[in-house]
Amino acid sequence: MREGGQVRAGILSAQSEESIMPEQKRRAELKISGMHCASCALNVERALQGRDDVYDARVNLANETAVVEYDPAKATLADLERTVTNAGYEVVRNEVTVRIGGGWSARPVPR
């Protein structure tokens, strides 16, 4: 979704699925905003798949998500997010700040 000429984006989840994937693979699901058509989704998918440290990337336009399997020894979630941003889109972060007992804490938003 573009607002003022900018696109918003964020991370839904990142987890190691050792029972499904070998240790050197990790799967991240990124929530991406700003994709308006199949060409947009293909641009994001190709940008992610073009990385040497990404094994697979699948973008779902309808859900505005990308599921990325990558090598955590070579790439971080910030690297994947930067790739999406460089392609002209952003990753939406699902976090909220909650005040607890006089302190502040960032927590994932429950779905």
C-alpha cells in the first residue's frame, strides 16, 4: 500500500523448522505491502530468488506475503527485508508496544 509515494512492509514470522528443513535452512514469512498486481509479486519473488543465500521464495499477491527459505548463516531477516525494499516494496512489522508495570515492551500482535 503506497502512502505519500512510499510503500509499507513487515515480518509476520521467522522460524527454524528443524523437523522439516535441515539446520542450514530457515523459513521466514514476510508481510509485504505495495504489491498491486501479479507483476509486482513477480518482481519481489525474483528479487528474493536472485540472492545466493535464498533457497526458495514464493510470493502470494492475494495474502501480500512471501515465504522465503534461506541460509541463516549467510543472511538475516534484515537482509531479506532490504531486498524487498530495494525492489520498491516494504515489509510490514506486526508489533505493538505495551506498557507493563511502568515499563515498555514490544510484543508481536496476536492473529
